[in-house]
Amino acid sequence: MSPNPVPIDTQDGMSPQVWYSAASQTSGLVYDTAQAAVIEALDILWHQLIDFKTKRNHFLGRSLLSPDVPKGVYIWGGVGRGKTFLMDGFYACVPYRRKRRIHFYSFMAEVHHRMKQLASRDDPLIALSDSISGSTRLLCLDEFHVDDIADAMILGRLIGALFERGVVLITTSNYPPAGLYPHGLQRQNFLPAIAMLERELKVLNLGSGEDYRMRADTKELRYIVPADAHSELCMDVMFERLDPRAEHDEYPIPARKIARDAIWFGFNELCGGTHGQSDYLDIAHRYRTVFLSGIPKLTVEHSAAARRLTWLIDVLYDNNVQLVASADTAPENIYTEGVGAGEFARTASRLVEMQSKRYMQLPYHPQNITL
């Protein structure tokens, strides 16, 4: 089943089972037994959340924390297996006002920013936990992964504090809890957090079956191979077609062309420097379309650039930003050896899907994060 379409005929109060059954009848979607098993577990959680809300609104009142807060779910599996699709469908079905769906990198960007703002508090992390739990009962984090020691040191305490405050967590990941931060610095200090995730969440495996994103029904050439003078000409024509009156305002990162809703970068300028996820978030929130020319074949010496490219594609994908790119090779061959090469499989899969007609028809939807 397509991994990230707009939820089909989803309304608050519709159960995940009903939603998935309707989605499976839609043309172009394939019924998947592994997905159906995950939906069954999500349907149980949905009923638990409905019952919990009813009890909270009954005679006990909102001021008392019920001891039977439902446990959340950790969905993991291979790239393109529909993890985001299922979580988004579930999220849309839950008739809660205090709910939030956010990509993990955006969530952590917010966490680090808020921790700085709360630095004067006795315990900034507890203050942050109080703030999050005050506004959010159901928290859905997409693409949960840990590759940074600063994140690893924060996450254990933060997630534990959120659980204690009754926040229900739904998360997707390419890895099981035990596979998080596998070779990270001081990983032994992260092991209690892994044990907590396994204890407090129902862990569901979608397996590593067909990557449905690789079925992308490309209707327009937006990923051009090879990256040469001809591809530059093609991209220039497409850019001018978007906005023939391209503006020439400057951007903090050197850009080849800037229009009202589009911007064009070379790979080295965007992924070869020291830019981070916050830089890519700013681009995604400003521009509907991003042009990226000259993606090279990356080797083991280019792990930093590969990591930035992964960040960039994650950010653009999660914000429904259109991408036009030229590269020296097909997505699946860009980065096959080196640190993080396994993680790059998701990036390659997303690069393929971003060329599909379905993705191109998605409405521009920059995620609302606080920075």
C-alpha cells in the first residue's frame, strides 16, 4: 500500500479498521497482511483511547490522572512498508483535541531549542516535559532514530517523563528499539531508554517486504541522470516555467536562482558544508519547490555529505516540498558503502516516490514547529 497518501475519507471517530478497509478498496492500493496486523493493534489502542477519554470526562473529572492510561505503539520495518501511512491514518481517526503528529527530527529540533529557553529552570527537561504533556495527550513521532549523542542523552529522561505524565506515544522507525543508536558513542548509557521503550510500548514489526514507494508512477522527469550540461538546461527550463520572473534576492546559503516559491541549489553548497536540519527546515518552510543539481556518487569518504542529504530529503518529504534534481546515478546507487549507508536506503526510496504523480499532487504542507 502506498506509504504516505492523504488519509482516505478519514474522520474523527472512524476506527482504524474501518478506515483501512475502505482504503484497501481504493484503486491503486494493495492490501498487505503485515499492515493489517498492525492496524488490528492500532484499532485496539483506538478503542482504549476512546474509553480513556470517556472516563476522564466522567465523574472523576479532568484533574485526576487515570491509572490506566493506554500504552502506545512502536511500529518498525523496512523502508516503504507503509509505517507513516498507517500512523497518519490512525492519527486522523483519533477524536482527540490534544494530539500532535510531527517528524522526529522536527521534534528534536524543538526540544533542543526549548531546552535552551528553559536553561534557567532547576531542571529544564522536567519543565519541558510538563509543557509538552500539558498540551499533548497523543504524540505521534515519525521516523524515530538516534544518531547523535546529545539526542541519546536527552531522550531517555524525556520519554520517561512523558510516560509518567500520561502522554501516549506512537512512533515509527526503520529499526526495532534494540537496533537504535547501534554504534553510538556511550551507547551503554542509552540502553535503559531502549529497555523502557520495549517495556512501555507495544512493538509491532511491519517486516521488510515490498517497498511500495518503488512503484512510483513517474509522469514527469524530475530526477535527471546524468548531472551534466543537458540536465542543467532541462532544470533551467523547468525553473523558468515555474516563475519566468525569478527574483534575485539573496539567501543565507548561496543559491543559483531564487523565485517566489522556488529555489535552486548546487549539491556542494547545500550538502557539502556544515548545514544542519534547522537550515533545511527553513528552506522547506519558505519554498514550495527545491531544485538540487549535481548529486554525485558518494563514497565512504563522503559520509557527512550523505548524512546531510538524508536530512534534506527527510525534511522536504515530510513537508510535501517538490523536488527537481540531477544526479550522477540512480537513487539506490548514490550511497551504498560507508557510515549510515543502511539508513540511506530510506532516502533512495523517498527520492523515487517524490517523482510520482501521487506525490506531486500532494498539497504543500510545511510542518508547524516552534524554533
